[in-house]
Amino acid sequence: QVQLVESGGGLVQAGGSLRLSCAASGTIFSNNAMGWYRQAPGKQRELVASITRRGSTNYADFVKGRFTISRTISRENVENTVYLQMNVLKPEDTAVYYCHTAPPVTRACSGGQCYSVNWGQGTQVTVSS
């Protein structure tokens, strides 16, 4: 079963920290780079940070030096957890945060069956000034 479940969001004051978690079930996630994305009201979804299977990371300029992405992959290569440590949060970081492959994969096939790879419900991060 392919599933993405994000958690860890909340309300925090500017300058505070949060740690987001993403439980990603399915080899489509374990075998690919993963990313954290965010979408603020009225804006398009944007990539915040990504991490390859080997641990190489990339960050959007607006979070460099403040956010850290990391991941763990189960020995069975099925369960994959991606984290986003967010420090020195700013009001402009307010958004719904999602995880997905980087770049996002919309459809995958395995064992002769193909299926859609949907976004999770996301987790709301609200930073007050």
C-alpha cells in the first residue's frame, strides 16, 4: 500500500522550532529522493528541501541555514520516514507542509500493477509574529 502521512505541525511563535515527520509507505518512496513541500494560501506548492536515498540534500534559498531534512529507510526498504527540522521560524513559513518524492511521481507500477501516488493530507504550520 502506498501512503504518505505527515505530522508534527502546529502553532509556534516566530523564532521557534518544529520538527515535521512523514511516514511514507511503499517502495516508490524508499527508492527515490524525497522532498518536503509547502503551500501557503493563494500560492502554488513549492519545494522546501529534498534528500536523496544516499542522503544528499538540497534546500530552497529561503530555508537554507534554518531547516534540515533527514530520512530513515527500513531494512526491508518499504517504510521510509522523512523529517524536517525547522528552526528560526518566520511568519512567512506559515503553510501546509507535504512530503512526496522529489520530483513528485504521480503514477507508479510494480508487479504488473499500476497505481496513483497521491499527496498526503499535509500538516499545518502556523508561525505567529
